[in-house]
Amino acid sequence: MGRKSPEGGFMAVELVDRLIEDGIAEVKEDYRDEDMRHKLEGALEGFELARSLPATYEDFDWVVTGREEAERQMRHQLHDSRTEESQKEYWKHRWASLQLEYIRNILLVGKWASGEPLPPDTTLSSRAVMRYAAIVGVKEK
């Protein structure tokens, strides 16, 4: 989805930049309380990682898949060590991954909107479709 979308709105890089900027503003508002600090830090970490990736579904998918494996290992460690610190570290990591997953899902919508086939066993999330449409300016006919 490196070219302009069928709607002529955004290139993938512009789309990812917009998602990152909007996302940072949203999490700073949502996670202001001290007991949510680990979620805020994780979300910001996820957005910073997103900035470093090429703006392609495939690159985001590769990183998300790797993070899912790390999270499986972290969950096993949590089973052995149920300290508050280890739980917060897990959720910080998970919140970073969630931001990457969200951007990946919207990039998938962009692939579909530009006529590319979806990867096997993949569906579009309604939230990602609506967000993509809102950003690129898709109008109902």
C-alpha cells in the first residue's frame, strides 16, 4: 500500500504517521493515572517502535508475530513469579504490542482497499475499517 489509496487520500507512511500521532494523544489522555503508568509507557513504546518500521502490513505483521511469542514466554514466567513488577512488565509489553496490532490491522484495510488480496485466514476488523475510512475520507455513496 505504498501508493495513494483508491480514495486518493493517504499513502501508507502518512497513514501510519497519523495513527501514531492520534494514538499518542489518545493514550496520554486515557492513561493519566499513576496506576496506569505501565500501560502508558507500553503504548508509547509501541508507537515509537511503529515509527521505526516500514509502513507495510507485512513488516508490522512480522513484528507483531515475534512479540506474540515473547508474550507467551512472559506469561509462563508470570505463572512462576506473580510479583506486581513482573505483571506490570508483561502489561507494558502487551500494551506496546496492541498499538502495533492496531496499526497493522488498519494497514491491512489499506491493502484490501487498494485491491490487494487479503492474506489467507485473515479478516478485517470493523474498528480498523471505520478508522481507515475516517482518515482517508471515504464517503458513503
